[in-house]
Amino acid sequence: MSVLAQATHHSSPGKGSIVCHNYGSKTKFSRITAQYPLKFVPSKGHHEKIAVAHMLSNGTTSGDHLDINVELQENTNLLLLTRGSNKPSGCTSTAAPPPSPPLDATEANDADIETFNLKGSSQTIKATLTPTSTLIVLPSATHFRDASHFSHQSYYLQSEGRATSQLVLLDWRTAISRDDMWHSSQLDIFMDHTPIVRDNMLITDPLPGSRGPQCFATLIVIASPDATDSLQAGVTAIRALPNTNDPRLRWNMQPIPNGVLVRIAGASTDGVRDFVKSVCLKGHIESIIGHGLFDSILS
């Protein structure tokens, strides 16, 4: 049976795995599996050196728990996108949002999502990179309406000399209606088993007097100092952006080891998307994913 099969009888519901290997100058999938309601759709990238996978979803419902594991071997590049609706629905919960783990937590004692006893939906992503691999995660915005949802993403980066794993990560959500629901998002990034980023976002209450969608995003870019692509230039450019208090679009930048973290809040999804794509990413990741593919991301 092909390792590219979408599901096997050994899989658990909502569980998926992606493993990428380098073959000459190409990145190829050596394993890509998923079990309903999760599905991966591999597609051809504009550059042979990058593999592209779409996480296909028709929306999650109460009780759905997605568990995704990603492993990138030496000299591999992966672009992970989403396709279809990315909207939890019917995920009501009377329980409080899950608590954040202590700041000194490491991968050895990360909070187990099952201990939260969620009645809503949840998603966990665990990705392991080598010092010469690059992972780009650019999903569609997650939309919420009367839903309870928890997301926990953990990324394990490595360094070797001046070379380090590279990561571009966008985590964003748009609240269509924020009555009687909550969304909790936790991002953990480790470099050589040392935590370098722990970012938590919790949305629980409606915004008084708000009109239309409210969009919130966290963008993280980590580049290797010895990278031959332009990602390091992107980190430098983002760090130079001035902070703003524009009520239609606000962002705040803070440096992290080998990279930058940007928090963004906007009155519309389009405004946040345009800022991320045109201001933060344009001109800096095309050398990795190709101009043609860049034009289609976040659309």
C-alpha cells in the first residue's frame, strides 16, 4: 500500500502525518496520511525544492479533534496551506477555556489537550525541523460563530553552527459572532529543546460596539543567518516597521531569537490579509515558494 494513502486502518480519527525527504534538489513526500475528518491534498509547487500540501476541511464540529504531526528531514522545504471552509461550528461548551501551561514548561511536560475535557473542537500540530529545513504555514483565516475551539501548535527547531531551521507561521482567526463562545490558541516554539516563543491568545467576550468581523493574527518569521534565500532580509524589513495605533489596523512587533513576532488586529479580514501578504511577506518568501504560488496564498 502506498505511503501516500490518505488513511489506513491503523489511523485514529482526525490524525494526520507528513514526512518530507530530500531527493537531489527536490523535496518530496515520503509519507502523507490522514484520517477523516482530516484530509491532506498534496500539490505541485512552482519550485521543485518545495513540497506543498493543502489541509482540506469542510469545517469542524463539536467533538472533532485534529492531531497533526510534521517531520522535515535535511534540506527540505514544506508549504502547508488550507483549502475549503476553516470554520468550527456547533461546538458549544459550558466549560471554561483551557488554562495556559506554566511559562517554564518544556516539550516534556506540555499540557495534554485531552485533559481539558473539551466539548468543542480542537487541533494540535507538532512539527520537527532539521537545521537545513524550512516550514511555511499559511492557513486560511479560521472563522468562528457560536463555537468553542482550542488550538495548540508546537514547533521544534534545531541549529548547527550558524545554520538554523527556518519557520514562517501565520495563526489568525476572524470572529463573525463572539456571543457565547471562546477561542484559545497556543503557539510554542523551541530551538534545540529550549523554548524561544510561547504565545497565547484567548478570545472570549464580544467587542462592545463592534461592526463586522474582528480579525486577529500572529505572524512569526524565523530565518537562518546563513540562509541563501531572502527570508533573513524579510526579518530585517519587518523589524523596521513602525508600530501603529490605527483603529482599522494595529500591529506590534517584537524581536525573537533569529526572527520576529508580529501581532496584528484589524477591523476586517481583508485588511489583515493585505498587511501580512503585501507588507510582511512580499519580496521575502518568493525565492522559496515561487512567485506564482505566492500570488495565490491567503486568497
